[in-house]
Amino acid sequence: MTPWQELFFWIAVSLIFTFYTWGMYLAVMNLKANKKKLNAISKCFAYPLLYVGVTADVLYNLTLGTIIFLELPHQFLLTDRLESHLKEPGWRGKVARWFCRNLLDPFDPKGRHCDAD
């Protein structure tokens, strides 16, 4: 594999992992919004999905979150990392606010997942 092929491979893996993790976030937020409607059968599917989603979040934070923010993680969840940077005026704060405003807050049932505003 040439260096360019390897670079494109890792970019593709990163994008797929990003879509997967965000999809899991959307699924978990939908379950959160409808938790009172869950019966025993749907809970049998919902709880494992929750654990898979949290695991994806932790792995995303430890891998791509580290690359995106150019720092080792001090938190397990990406949301916690984003919240730690929200008030910063520099580029990390801008990236954190972008993630929250565009990918997380609009889809949280409360309307504010990481309270970017």
C-alpha cells in the first residue's frame, strides 16, 4: 500500500467511524426522548444499544477526539471533552462549539446536549 493509499484508507475509516458514532448518538437520544414508551421487549434492545453507543463515544474520544483536539483526553466521553473547551476563545473552543451546535444540541430531547450557547 502506498503512503497515499494508506492516508485515504485512514481518512475513510475516520469518516465511517464518525458517521457510526453520530448515528449511535442519534439512536440513544431517540431512546431518551421516548423512554416512557419503552416496554419490556423494546428495553431488551434499547439497553444493549445504549452500552454500544457509550462504548463508541469513549473510543471516538480516545482516538479521533485526541487527533481533532491535538491533546490526550482528560475525560472518557466526547461531550465532557467538548464542554471543557466550550468557554475557550481559541481554536479548540471553536471546534467544540461547532460540534455541539451542529451535531449534538439539535438532537438532544432537551435541546442542549453540551450547552454551547
